[in-house]
Amino acid sequence: MMWLIEQIPQVRKMLIAEVPYVEIVPLHEICPMASVRNRAIISSHPLDFEKYQGERVHLQDFLADGKAHPKLKGKRAIVVSPFGHTRSASELTHTVTSGSFKVGEHVSDTEKLDFGIVEKLLGADDVFSWPEDLSETKRRKYLAQIVP
């Protein structure tokens, strides 16, 4: 049996003493996620994950066509996390959850990242159909609860 748990240090410390196998897994190393997301996986059997070797998509790929953020079409962008950390959009993004990321050519001109791109970064585009009256805030909240 295997369980995926939130990366909460207090929970992890408690479980390490109780289960035979615990591993902190950088999910972007074993699947094609466009963001850095670590998870503690606990198991009753040894864990053996293969490294992902396929093509990887980055935030810059989603911005290139200019549909979601026309000002960034053909330009190199940066992404600013909800905590104010910056990174090139050509790198893996910070962990994507319900927080609002911002993108722009420079920190001074960033704007909120389009929700459709957030869904793509989480690998959840084309998975859900949302009621039209459901707010973006609630959509982000629900996605953060169900995507690894």
C-alpha cells in the first residue's frame, strides 16, 4: 500500500516513526510537471521511482503564443510567486497551488497569471469543467486540494 501526503514536516516526522518506507519525492523528477513540487510518499514496501526522461514544458511555453498575456508574446518572461520569489519562466516554476502568481517582462510590470495557464501548470487543463458561476478563487482552491 502507498500513500501520498502533504509536505508538512510535523506530519512527516510523526509518520517516519510509524511506517517502514518514507521518501520525499520531487514530483517534477518522476513526471512531466512544469513546477517544483515535493511530496512525502509513505509505503509498506520499498519505493523505486524511475526518473522522468521525456519532454518538459515550462511556463514560457504557455506564454509564447500571447493568447493569455498578449504583452508577453515573443518575450522572455519572469514569474513571481505569491511569496515574492522570482524565477525565469523558462525554468520550472515554484510550487503552483492556489496562490496567485504574477508574470511579466520585468518585476515592475507583472500581472496576475491567467487561470488557464495555472491549470496547465498543474496538469489539470482539459480534466475539469467548472460551473460558470464558480469564482476563480474557488477553482484555484479546489485544484490545490486535488493535484499532487
